[in-house]
Amino acid sequence: MTHHIHHLVDQLLLEQGEYRPLEFLLQEGRLSYADYEAWRNGELDFLDEALFGDPDHIQQDLLQAEEYLQRRGWQAETLSYEAWRRHAQVGSRPLRFSANTNHDARFHRRYRKPEDQPQLDLFSDAPATTLLNGITRALIERNPPEARRQLERLYETAPDHIRLGELERLVEAAEGLNSLVSDAAADLDELQQTLTPLAEGLLGKDSRNLLIPLWRRLSCALRDQPYRSTEPELHLSYTASRALDWEAVRQAVEQEPHWHTDAVLLLRHAQACDQLHQQAAAFASWFELCWRFPAQGDVLASSGNHELRRQWTAYLDLDPELPVQSFPAWLLLSKPGLTRILPDPDNHSRAARGTEDGVTACPASYRTLYRLQHDRVQAQAERGTNDTMALRARLKQQDPVLFQHFLAHPR
């Protein structure tokens, strides 16, 4: 696990040039952006109460990340989070991460390379740069009136400023958050082609503070829009995923008839259930993708489940090789405990999968291996009983290569 923590920290440093515990928690799926928003809106006293997983384990991960950075000689700086201005009371105090003083202090520290200097340092006193920084800060803090006020001053101070047009577009978008969407397709195109690259370029990782409300606004307009495979992004399951509203994604997918037969919807459902920590539902959709759409097996690398990604990487290195359709069965070899949370494919009801006939696309070899591993976990019939031997014989006939891995796999 220590290696995984170090790898994640290195990723954050590479992508963002700094380490912030907030980004670590979001990246690991320990914190949902919706709960972060609620905390910034003053609706939660302590953010650590909203984290997913064992609190002691999470704090140990954060401590390992911090110790790793300290050993590398990175420089710590104190961070402060305040309620977003439109929700905050005058004179409000900085927000607390935890009632535990040590945990709170650790969350409010970021790390940067000692030699890193703020950009535009030579011009930090220039009025135009000060206004530019003020506008971006106001957008990040969700304060459109302040962003507009400073933008007007920038027009007066530097009417030929190279960023004026870009800033105007972002401020206009922030000001229009409460307006109705008149053309969802046009709004989608503008969000994807214009606003997202502009916001990411000017606001960095904090661009989500502006973009997520814009995606949420578009989601409201698409709430009753049926899914069309010819326009897969004009659907709530897509816009809600961009807004990090994973429960809305799951519900939007499951409301579509025959969603399990569409690769795009299956992928969105799997990713949403990963983020919601609904393991059984996530595995069911990942498996269905393998069985129905093996040509798209590489999407397993996008799973929010670190262990599933690791197992997929190991699967690709198998000798002899197995097809994508066999990955779910092989995963049961590697993780027999999954039979405790995964439904028996022979008893999987129509209601459980939402299919017309109550049958998934899983191959017979998966059913056989599931029964073998289930019996092994339940300690019912592993040593030479007629049932076990019959199941082994059946697996050998159904998938000889998978049977080789079954025999070779430590039990």
C-alpha cells in the first residue's frame, strides 16, 4: 500500500506541480466532490466526517504521503479554506477539516518544490496582474459579482490585455449559472470546446469550482432527455459524470431500457458504481462489458477500483493468454472472496439485472468457475467429491486454457 501512496503522490505532483491532501482524497475516491461542496458551503462542520472508508486507515495514508514528501525535501505551506462568499457570513472563520487538531493541521498543508517560484513573480505588483489574479480567485471562490467588478477595472487599466476576452467569457458563464438552457446541444459544445479549456488554462485544478456548476446546469436541462446512441453525450449520464454526481449517473443509466446492451451506458454505470463504492454493481457492469464488448476491454484501465486495475494489468501478462471474455472468470481465481458479494449467475433474477430474460451474457465457463470458487470459499466440496470433480471436468471442456490457469493457480 505504501508504494501505491507514493505513486499517487507522484502523479499529483506531476499533474499539478504541488501536493494538496484535498486532491489526494478526491483522487482516491475517499471524498466526493458533492460533500466537498457542502463543506465549502458551510453545511458540514468537519469534512472528515464525510470521508469514505476507515478513518484511521485514511489518516495513515495521509501521514505516509506527508512523510514521503518530507523525505524528498519538499517545502510545506499552510493552506486555509473559507466558506464560499455567497454562503458565508461576514467575519466567518476558516473551515475545519477535523475536530482532531493534528488531522486538521495535516489537511491544511500543501507541499511544493523549494525551488518553485510563483509565476509572474517579477510582475506581482503590476496592476493588471493583480486584477487578473483577483478575477481568477473570485471565479474559484464562486463570487461572480467580485469577478465582474475586477474585470471592469481590468478593462479600464489594460484595455489591450491579452486575456480580456477569455476572462470575459468565463465571467459571463459564472453570471449565467441561474439562467435556463435554451439549446442543450449548443451549451454542450461550448462547455466542451470553449469553457473547459479556458477554465483549465486560467484556473488550473480549481477550474472545477466553475465548471461543475455549469455541468450541473446542463444536467437539469437533460433530465428528461432519452438516451440516443448517435448522441451519447447529450444525456444526463454524461453531464452528471462531468459534474461528479455519480448517483445521478447511476440512476440515469438504469432508467434507460436495455442499458446493459449499450457499451457507453455500461461503462458509465460501472464507473459510477465504482465511485459510489457499490462493488457488486460495479463488477457486474465491468463483467458485462467484457462479455458483450470484448473489443473495448481496455476501458478496465479507467476503473476507479485500484485493485481491479492492477488485476487487469496482471491479466494482460498471462501465459498462455486468455481472451477478454475470460477476465471475469480469471478474476474469481485471483479473488475467490468475490463470490461472497457477486450474485450466483445461475440465480440472477430479471429484477437484479434489469434484462428482459433475466440472463446476462456471461459464458458457461464463468458459471462453472463461480460454482467451484463459491464452494471453495464456503468450504463445502473442495477435496475430490463428485460435485467438484464434475465441475472441473465441465470447466476443462468449456475452456481448456482457463482450466490450465485454474490448475496452476495456488489454492
